[in-house]
Amino acid sequence: MTATKSSTLKASLIGLITGSALTFLAYSILMPTDGTKNTNNNASSEKQPLYWVAPMDANYRRDKPGKSPMGMDLVAYYGGDGAGPDEGAGTIRISANVINNLGVRTVKAEVKTLHTQINTVGYVTYDEDRLVHIHPRVEGWIEKLYVKAIGDPVKKGQPLYNIYSPELVNAQEEYLLALDRKNSRLITAAENRLVALQLPKSIIRNLKKTRQVQQNIAFFAPQNGVVENLNIREGFFVKPGSTLMSIGDLSQVWVVAEVFERQANQVVQGTAVTMSLDYLPGKTWQGKIDYVYPILDPTTRTVKVRLRFNNENGEFKPNMFAQIIIHTSSDEKTLLIPKEALIRTGNQDRVVLALGEGNFKSVAVSVGRFDSENVEILSGLSAGEKIVSSAQFLLDSESSKTSDFKRMSHDPIPSTVWVDASIVSLMADHKMLTLAHDAIPAWDWPEMTMDFTALDSVDFSQLTAEMIIRVEIEKVSDSDYRIINIEKNGEKPVSNATVNGTVTSVMTDHRMVTIDREAIEKWGREPATVDFMVAESVDMSLFTVDAYLMFTFEIQGGEFIIVSAMAMKGEM
């Protein structure tokens, strides 16, 4: 047998042994949990299997022993004994020896600081504050060019090009003429014109000294740097406004990086960053975010951030790629668990709760930010709860078969609540009343107006419209609620609401209007067309057809009374 075949056979045997071991560990969860053999001679007292399951396919179940589709013996499943803490559907129980065999480890959810970081890339570019563009202020011809290519280094004061310009020649002659006339005003005006045309001061001094007009004028570099772009050659005709070249100072550079839209709120000016370059492996630079751009790129859905780095040694070259780590740590504390404890699926994030006494359950959680080791839990866990951080996938697989992934509520929803309310209308003979009640947080109800029936034992004799009362409401079913007790609470101002609407009809003599009002959010009312009475204190002239108003109304004796109104400029 060749060495290659021998190696292949060894690998196959190792894989078979490993797979069998994992299968045994995983499906030992399905075996009896007491870890002992039944020595009772009475066969009727033995616990009977609930069903038999395939070792390699938990969905293949039979009601009697047999073979799996892969030819393996089915494994008996006896179920749990129900002992220990219970979190409802999906709670599983395994014995201590199985926990040890699986290597189950648990950790506590803890409130700590999340040390997050954003890994991204950037590129080196010129410091645009140190980028100078060279433009002529006269028409002329480039007679000589001293820089020949993009990237050529230049020194401050170095000649860049010579230009012949009739306008510069004429300006020099005017200056000489003013000097000959010895007219100080003309001399000043002529010299100012030369300065405005950017004639170098050295040439102006030489002109004054020699009284000789120069046909070709040399222009010089205003700073150190390199030629960033070059748009001219010798012999070119140029005009004012033409960009002849640009000179970038590389003693300091910008690095522009991008972060995703979801990360944009984590970066601010001054956030620490670490940068590395591929062409200098093992070396890093520390810096800070200098500027966060206020615009989101609509194509990449990213926000740009800018960094500054000194480049006195010339290590950074424009257009180089850089690896950027943005350290977004803050002092804010949040609930964290290790990343390895989180089970991520396509549409749900879960953890396996360690309930104690060998009980486990898979539950859904909502996650937030991540760092290199931890993940933020927004809901589904509380600080101090234990979760499984190793072998949780095996436990989750078994729990998920029946789990509802929900936590049992420790604060059940009450079947009755007390709330303050105002009587809108009532029908004592039928034991019915309409109430405008306050919000009921226990039932997640907002303020609203509802119809209720009451028990026969509830006394209606002292109740009147507009009265403020305190009522006890009982939930009979999801759609049926009734009043079981009433306490009179004295009279208070009735319920009111402010809303916008458009007048659709007016009956001035009866002080009645019909308004197409907008939604009333605090009562949970949709937009509707409603008839209103207008109080005597309100100017009736405000109400004309198609008028758009903001108005406040009260519920008085079952009527909707407008108590104030104000015209709006236009429909919102």
C-alpha cells in the first residue's frame, strides 16, 4: 500500500471515530438522565421510551425500535423527569455526566463597558490646506518650462516657467514712464499694477534699477512640495484662469477613510485611530479623527472621515492604501455576553439559558454592537443570568424542537385595573356607559374613549355625564371588558383634545360646524368627519367652508364643543 493511500485510510478512520464520538455525545442528551441502570426486577416500573430517533437525523422518529435510513440503530428517547427550574416550552434536562462529557461551560451576562472598534481602509491624499494651484493673470506664451513632469520636487523660490506677455511688457513700460516723469502718484499706480499682475518683486526692483524692460518674465514656486498636476508645455498659449499646475506640500498628509452608515454615529472628531501600511509591515501610527464629513455617499452608503499625519520622513505617498482601526470605546456601560455564546441564524439571534439543576432552554435575544470579544444584548437577558458558552449548539438543537424562544413572564398581566375616567354618556337602564379614560400602562392602553357594560351590582343612581370617576375594569376576554366597581372622584375638567381640520359645512345660526379633522393620537382616533358645537366665547367668523383651523374641543354631556380655534396659513 502506498504512503498516500495509507494516509487517506488513517484520515477516514479518524473522521469516523470522531463523528461517532460526537454523535454519541450529542444524542446522549436523549438518553435517560439519571445516569444509572435500572435494576428493578418489576418490568412495569421501568420508564418507557417516548419514541425512537435516528442518531444522525433528529427529525427521523419512529414509535418502535428499528434502523435509520443510514442503517444505524434508532436511539430511544425517554424525555426529561421534569425536575428543576422550568421556563416553559423548550426546557430540556440532561444529567450531570452528560454535561461533563459535552464540556458544557457557562458564563454570566454582565454589565460592562463595550470596547468597540471599526476596521476599515483609507487612502493617503494631499493635505488640501497645503495644496497650491498656479494660475496666470495675463495672456501669453510659455517660453520655458523648468518642471517637466508630475511628481517633480520643487523648492520655494525655484523658477517654474517663463512667459512672454504683451500685457506685462506694456505694464513695465508704463512704470518706466512714470519713473521718468517723477510723478509719485503715477509711480505708485504703475507699481501696484505690476504687483496685481503677480510680477515678482525681484523683477520690479531690477526694472527700477536697470530701467530695462524684460520680454520674458520668470515666475517662481510659492512653497516647497511636488508637482501634483501639470497642464502646460513649452510654447503653450495661456489665459487668465488657466490652471498651469498644482504644487502639494507633503510634509503633512490627509488619510481619508470610510465607515458604514450604521457605524456613523460611533465616530466623532477626536476619536483615536491606529493606522498601518502594507508597504511598511509591522509599523503603526497613532492619530485622531480630524473631521467627519457631513454627507453620506448615496452609492456606497458610507460616511468619510479624515485623519492628519505628519510626513516629514516622506513615508506616506498620495494614493497609498492604509488599514485603519477606529477605537470607539466610551464610558457607557451595557449588558454584555461573550461572542461565542451567541447563536446567530438567518432570522433570529439566540442564547441557551443555564437554568440550573441540569435544565437548559434556548431563548431569543436582541443584539446591538460587537467588539472583539463581546456582544451587546438589548433585550432577552438580565444581568447575572447564566448562559452556555460552549456546546450550546447541541443544546440549542434539542431545545429548539419545542421551544417558543420566549421568557416566562415574572409580572403577569393583571386581569383587573383601576383608572380615572370622565363619563361621556351613560344608559343606566342598560348598564352601559361611555368613558374617556386615562392611559392604562399595565394593559398598554393609551388615553381613549370607550363603551363599557357594567355588572348589575354597580350603582348608576349617582352618576351623571361629565362626572370624573375612578373605575375598576375587568378583562373578560381579548375583546370584552366590563366595569366591576366605581368610585366617585369629584368633578374635574372634562377630557379635551387639540387637532387640525378643514371646515366642510357651517350652520352659523345654530353655531354648528362640520369639520374633516385629522387623527387624534392620544385617543388612538383615526381621521374622521365630525359635527361640532361652537362655544359662545369662540369667534364664529373663523369657520368658513374650506378654512383650515387648529382647534381645541371638549366632551361635554356627550357633545363635542369647540372651546378655542385658530386659523392656519395653509394645509399641512
